[in-house]
Amino acid sequence: MSMSSLVTHNLPLTPAFFVIGDSSVDCGTNNFLGTFARADHLPYGRDFDTHRPTGRFCNGRIPVDYLALRLGLPFVPSYLGQPGTVEHMIHGVNYASAGAGIIFSSGSELGQHISFTHQIQQFTDTFQQFILSMGENAANDLISKSVVYVSIGINDYIHYYLRNVSNVQNLYLPWSFNQFLASTVGQEIKNLYNIHINDMVMEFNFAMRYMVEELNEELPDSNIIFCDVYQGFNVTTEACCGFGKYKGWIMCLSPEMACSNASTYIWWDQFHPTDAVNAILADNVWNGLHTKMCYPKNLKDIVISKAK
């Protein structure tokens, strides 16, 4: 099935979809970087539409692929994997980079990555290109009607808290570390709001809900929702692809390491869900189909009300 045939024939519910984050939503950025955090080899992508590795850390689609189709848009390209013309970015761009964290140096042990702050700058550069191409009013209108999806934070816990880099556990108790990360993200979200981004989905694996409530109160006309991505899932032990105990010691390196049917597993490798779970996650972000995990509303509520 071709990529174009996957797009709904109805009018898009939003003009563009922009993605910022880490390996949970990276669609190929790290293919162009010097890093061990790469998914450009089989069995990654074996169950994707093209049955080839694309740089997605999954056997198939990642959550933002499913959400793009829900919005009536094609899969958005990686910022580093497209020609850089407005024509190729007009429906959205994916800036996410495996290894990225809220803290600049998170994930640095794996090699190069595009940090959270740098991704925001890339988004700003894209916006400037839109202004030069279509004029300021048209660019502002397009961006204000678009959706931004942010999935970031897990690498900060792995790099700083679990591995205790820089002795951070002696500086922050767990809740204080949450608050530090939340305040950093909050400031970056305000920067996005200043360039007319109003609709945003924030997917995190730590307590950000209260920060989102404060931002919605502080920023007029904003629609920022927080999604607790693993709410409703029971923890299972073994990944589909990997080596060692629970297949979680060594990452997925070759097709021989993978299970035969990933759809029966929650985890594809030691860190990333399978395509089947990503589809469920996307359903929950979209309309809470399986379990309510987004607050104060779902993504569908935002885009439908805006389209009226």
C-alpha cells in the first residue's frame, strides 16, 4: 500500500501536524546523525507499510503516524529527511530525535541527537520559512490552526536519575526532579505560544498535568492537553526483540533476535512499544477509545471544535 493511499480523502481537520520529542516519535532524524541510537536496520520497520526500516523505533508505525491519519494528513517527514522546501513541510514536520531529553545533555552517551531546545529552534526556523514563502498573515494563520505533539522526558530519567549522572539524586528528590523538568518544559511551551501555536498535545511519562492546567490558565486561547501514555496498560515482562533477561539488556540488533508476531507483545524492544500498542495509544489520545488518558480533553475535541 502506498503512503498516499493511507491519507483520508476528507478535508484535513488541521492544516499541519508538528512533532517534537525523543525516540518514541522519531521517524528518521537519527538516520542522519552519528549515534548508536538508530533504527535504520531490520527488524525495525518490518511491519511498517513499506516493510522496510525508516528510522522509527518500532516494528511498524509510531503513535504520531496514526494520529496524522486521524487528522486527515499524510505521515509527516523528518526535518532532516526532507528537502527543506515549504512544499515538503506545509503539512507538518517531525523534529523528534532519539536520545533527546529536556536537559540538553540527556542521552549524550549514545552520540549525537537533536536536543529539545534545538528542536524548538528548528520549528521556529520552519515558521520563518513559511513567513518568507507565504507572508506573515498566512503563516500565522496556518500555524495557529496546526497541532504540535510533544513527547519528551524519559531520557532525562534514564540519563540523570537512573544512572545518577552528576549525582542528581542527591540534588533532587523524585517529585522535585519532576517539578524541575516541568518548569523547563513550561518555559519552552510559552516560547511556542509566542509564535502562534495554540493547540498542543503533551505526552510525558512523569507528572506534568498540573503544569498543563497552569499553562491553559496563563495562556489565553490555548488548548494544551496532557496525556499519561501508559495509563490503562498492565506491565508485561518480555520484549519482542532484544537479548538477555526479559530481552531488555541489549537492544534489537538483528531480525533473528525478534519474535515472530509482535502484535502479541506490548514492548518491541527494551524501551519502545509495538505497532499494536502504538495504535491503541493513538486511539486514546484521539478520543479515549480504550481508556481516558488525556486531560482536560482529547485531541479530537480540540480539532473538531476548531473546525466548526
